[in-house]
Amino acid sequence: MDFERLTQSLIEPIRRSVISLPRTTHDALRRATLEEEEIGRTQLEAMLKAIDIGIEQKIPICQDTGTPTFYVSIGTAFPGFCEIHQLEPALRRAVQLATQVIPLRPNTVHPFNGSNPGDNTGFEIPQVIWQIHGRDTFHLTYLPKGGGCTNMSQLTMMTPGKGIRGVKDIVLTRIATMAGNPCPPTVIGVGLGGSDVMCMELAKKALLRPVGQRHPESFVAELEFELLEKANELGVGPAGIGGKTTVLDIKIEYEYRHPASFPVGIAVQCWANRQITVSVNANGSVEVIS
Amino acid sequence: MILLTTPIQTEAVRKLKVFDTFSITGTVFTARDAAHEKLLDLYKNGSNPPFSVGDLPCFHCGPVMRNNDGVWEVVSAGPTTSSRMDLFEDQFMDAFGTRVFIGKGGMGHRTSAALQKHGGIYAQFTGGAGSLMAGAVKRVESVYYLDELGIPEAIWLLNVVEFGPLLVTMDSFGQSIHQTLAEKVSINLDRIKKSL
């Protein structure tokens, strides 16, 4: 496996991830303009214009180009699998290089003294989340997540007796109270069950499912749809100054839980729902999938 | 659309009301959390800030910048979440007399009271639209505390032409679109919860 080539190959997908949006998100924003009255429409039009400028001039749509997370899905039958311990350093170099050449905003700062290494890395940033399967494919997703929306994340260790109604209450209350802070219309990832940590990971991973795509299990899909409809009755609106489009979508992922615990995790993504997935070849080249 | 120029004129700002839209031509300075702390520390120590903080609009923003052979250029520069600056803005107005704040997401009661006291406004630019804002920047006039604070937190003085549209969401009369909307949303939430 040519890891040096992989580092180089990732620069263009990282660039593409911050200068444009996934088609499903872009389409959802366009559709929302038809729903809104003037005040909300003006905000959505500014967002769409910012996307057009991003694509035309190849500059980041939003100045907050996020902190980087990579989701790795790799098969043990992938030709370079035995050398895969070299992947994390290669991804780290890709982020450092991308920060310089695109450029990205150097976001990571030391929590004690505020110093900034200038290259978007930390001890284990970019974070790499692994999924290993038995096939011969290797997919990588890059998720640069902004600070404004991430500040609205929430973990509630709900009393289990409150049940699914309690979940609805927590999610809708969060969307109402965070108002315009996370740059609505947002995409909401909800994690249900698991441990505390698993629950937040599920919530964040839920954001990777394309806008408009429902959960494969109908009882989950129905809850997603109900929450989506009700969230958009709240009236927060685009940019949080009133309107019908408060969320573009709500995604739920779940796991079995301890009988005494019902973790409810909420991960919030701004309208600039930036992410990109590539398929990696053994020679280090990549192809954008979505 | 109303046009504000810098140095900011007190009367022009007092006339602005919520739902007015305006743009700015002149100089704005960026300031996030660390920059506010830095300038307030200077004030508390009796030192003068390196530029006239009271004459210019304060833009809650940490831009993406590019250095082309020693000349700084703005790449993308939308607003950051303003509520974080609720910790500082009343002291900031008392110290420097700054009267125009630009950001996103709105600010709270403490800032609203200070805007009334000083005849100031808070205006919102569409969050996330950093590429759109960058088009209004003609050049970077100067930068302060870059080595100490890094690119996002440094204070950038940006020369802008028709930076906007900016929507007044909090005015000097104590009105706040954010507050009014939060009350409406809270009523909607209570109604929806009953139907769950």
C-alpha cells in the first residue's frame, strides 16, 4: 500500500468536502427556499449563494472548516491490510498538508494555554474511527465538524421509565432551546441506548446517513419522521430568525442498553453539512463515492 | 439598504431598529473570545489598545486566511456564535464604547441591557456563509496578537465595501428578535409536547 500517495490523494477530496456540500443536503436547502417566507428565504438564499461561491472560487463555504474525524471501513481482504498500522500517520499528514494548501482554518488549540499547533492536529486528532469487516474494500469518510454546532451536542442519561415519549421530549426541547446557535437548518443525529460513550458515537455516526434517507427499520424511520415534522413546527427557522425550516433531517441510530440506563445522545450538524466518502485503492489512489 | 461607514457615527446607530438591514463600508475588526479577554486585560492594566476599538464595528469571526508572499488575504470569513461573547460584551462597551456588533445566533439579556445603555446594536450575518462575506473584504489592514492567539483568535482589521446584508436583531431600544422568537418557540414547544 502506497501511504504517501494516499496522503497526497486525500487533499482534493478534503478540499471538495469544504467547498461544496453533499448533493442531498444542497437539494434540501434549495427545496426549503420554496417553503419559506421572505425573512427565512433571504437567509437560505445567502446560504445557497455561499455554496455557489465556494464551488466557483474553490474556497471554504464556511470559515470554520471544523475539526477532522475519519471513519474507516476496511476489509481484512483488502490488499494493503497487513500494513494498515501506517494509516493513522498518513491521515494525520493529509490533514496537516490540507490545512496548508487549501487552506483550512487551523482550529485545534491547547485547552490549558490556548496555543495553536497551526495544522489541525492534536494528540489523537484527526480522530480515526475504525470498522473492520471481511471483504476486500476500503472506504474512508472525512467529517470536518464545526464548533458552533458541536457546542450544541448533548448527552442525557434519561430515566428509562420515560420511554420513547421522553426521547421525543429531550430531542425537541434541545432543538427549541439551541435556537439559532448551531446555524439552522440543522441535521440532527440521535443516539439511543448503548453506553454513555457509545451513545454519542452513534449520534455522530447517524449524521453520515444522507439527508432524506430514512432508517431501514420502520419503527425507527417513523420516529425520525415524527420528530422531523414536529421540529419544523417549532418556528426557529433558517439562521434562527423565524421560519418553517429548522431542521433538514433527523437521524436515529440505536443500541441495546443497560436496563437502568437510557442514554439519549444528540449530535448537531449545521446546514453546511460537510462530509465526503472515498473508496481507496491499494496503490493509494482514491475515488469519491459521495 | 442603509449604509454605515466608519468611524461609526453614534446617531446613525441609534436610528437602527430590529428588522432593518444595512451594510458597512470601512473597517471592521474581528474578535472572538480570546481577543475580547486580551483587550479587556489591556484596559484593566491601564494600557491603550493598538487601534480605536470604539470607532469600529466588532465582528465575531475567526477567518480562514492565506498569506501570499507576506500579504494577508481573507479566504472565508463568516460569523461565529455570538452567545459566547455574552461574558464580555457589557464590559467591552463600558471600556471602549464599541456600538456595533456583528455575529450569529444572537446574544442575551446582559448584552441587550448594555446595548440600550450605550446606544448600540447587534446585527446578524448568515452563519456559515463565510465565502459570501469574503467577497466584501477589499484588503487586510492589520493584524494583532497573531503569534500569541493564532489565526482564528487574532484581531484582524478588515477593509470592507458594502459588507452585508446585515440584519439588526437587537437594537438600542431593548428589542431583540432572538428574545421574541424564543418566547414564540417556547409556546410552540409546550403545545407540541402536549401532543406527544
